[in-house]
Amino acid sequence: MPRTRSALVIGGGIAGPVTAIALRKAGIEAQVVEAYPNAAEGIGGSLAIAANGLAALDLLGLGNAVRDIGLPIARTRMAIGRGLTQLPTLDGVEPMRMVRRNHLHRVLHEHAAATDVPFSFGKRLISAETTDHGVTANFADGSELTADLLVGADGVRSTVRGLIDPQAPGPGYTGLLSCEGRAQADIGDYTGMTFAFGRRAYALYWPEPDGQVVWGANLPSPQYLSLNQARSTPASEWLERVRETYADDEPMGRLTQLTSEADLDVTGAIHIMPPVPNWYRGRMVLVGDAVHAPSNSTGQGASLAVESGIELARCLRDQPDPASAFAAYVALRRERVERITRRGARTNSTKTPGTVGRMVMRAAMPLMFRLFDLEKQLGPELRHRISW
């Protein structure tokens, strides 16, 4: 039996339920505590689950359930102005799946419930006291919970990160705001995803089987807007903004015009986590976006969170005590997640190239793809497998 017998997992998004399920698989009692009042509070938009994330979910018996709710993206292309370039793919690598965030949450919560993981909602962590034998977590409602250890899966604004290290860095702002829309539209017979560098901003879009086209906008903005701040702005104002931004781009200009206020999801600032020096202290440890939130440009945020939750559980199962387990966990994860985060930062820097930049990109694209070693650059990310 593992030395660790119980864990409190703070955060009910993606990393939290996955970590709790993995802990249960490792023989550790785990419960999830979420600050929002219910499992789907404020959830919207789409996200990618990459091949490595799907393989990790397979270890928990979740892979096929996520495949069933996801749209496989087997082809991708890049659009710079009117120029289109088909992007290469890796042989033998499963296509990523695009999933609705609320659908993914439902699948994760249902599987967690089936494995007897209890959830508590509406409980916001405010502090924690640790001893040599356990952790007591204190919540805003005056309640407290005790376990052998505490896992911070509470996102980029993590409370647990600050409890572990009050000097820990917070998330950086990429200078981009994000929103997603859906429209019934005809964009031709291309069934893959298009990464489009428009006149004023970057966007991506893909068709779905029901005839809708999903689009995502990355709007340059010197003003930072949190999720709550962004959603306090009326949808009509957001639509006006995206329509103006993409007015000269096809098909994004048309897609934004065909999108209704009800079909718009606004998420605000796109974050990227700088390297976090301390992933753990005592009996507290971090997973997911709380410790590594790469830009959405990587397509790896959710997949890395899944991997880290599973690796943490494996280390706690195999190591004699939490300190040894946490050290082994960081040794397994830090270099990988920071390398992918750096790749995302480089991609972000190209999202607003301007007129001259687009011309240079269009001219350089054929040479770039001839020189780009896809296997070397992305193979280690997508072919990564956890040995449970």
C-alpha cells in the first residue's frame, strides 16, 4: 500500500478530476473540491486533446469516451492572406480531437463519480496548514478538510501556488484576448483546421459535421481582461469588435457576421505561465495550469495537465513518501512542459505580423517547411507515453 492514503484535490476543471481518478487507480483516496457552485459554471469554448493526451487518458479508461465527444482533426493548413499551405503530419500519430470544454467536463466528472471520487462545490480555499503527517485546508465558508496531502489543480490563478511559495510568479499575459464563435456557413470542402494570419489578427477555424463552422479569434489588446471582466462586456460589443477586426479577411469576416450573440463564447486574456521555481512544499503540490499553462498555440494545455495528474499519482504510488514522490514527479515533468511552453511563446510572437511580416512569411513558408524537421520538433511531444 502507498504511504499516502488520502488527498484533497483543489480544482474541478480538467486536471483536478483526472488527478483524482489517477490517485484512486494508485490506491489513494481522493476527493475534489471546487470553488464554483457547480461543475459547468462559466464553461464554454473548445480545446484540443493531442495524441499524447489521448494515450494518457487511455491509462484511466477515459480515452475512448473523450474520442467519442471529439472531432478528429486529421489535416491542418496555414492561410496567409489568400495563400494556403498544407501543413505536414507525423506518420503513425493519432489526430488531435477538438472537444467542447463543457462536454469534456461532463465526461471527466461522470468517470470520477463512477470510480467513487467525491466532489464538493462552492468551497473556495483560503489557507492551509501542513504538518509532518497531513494538511488541513480551510475554506471561505468556514469549513475545513484534512488529508495526507493537498494537490493544487486550481488553474492559472492558483491559490495553492501562493501557499506553496508566496513569491511564485503568476501567469503572464500574451497580449491577446480570446473568443470563439459558431456559424452556419459554407467554407468549401476542406475538412481540416485552418490557421489564418489575417490583416489585423490571427484566427483559426474548422467545419463540423452538422454544417457549422467553429472559429477562434486571438485579438491583440494592450488591455488585460480576466474571464469575469471579459464576460461583463455585452456580447454585442464583442461581436462588433471581432467583425471590425476580421472585416477584410475571408472567410473570417463572413463567419463573424453570421455568428449570433448566443453562439459567442468569450474567455478573455490568453495566459502563459513562466517557469515556476517551486512545484511543491511539504505536503502540497501543483498540477496542470497551476504550474504549467502553455499558450493555446501549442494545442497541449489540456494534454499536459492530464499527463501531470497521472504522473503525480504514479510517483505517489511508487515512492516511499510524498517528498520523494514530489521530487520524482518534478524530475519527470519540468523539462517537458517548459520546452513546450517555450514553443508556444515563439508561436505567439508570430500572430500579429503586420503587412510586411505577412509578405515575409508567405515568401519564406516553402523554404521553412523544407527545412523544418517535424519529427524532431513535434515527435517527442506527440509520441510521449506514460509507463504506468
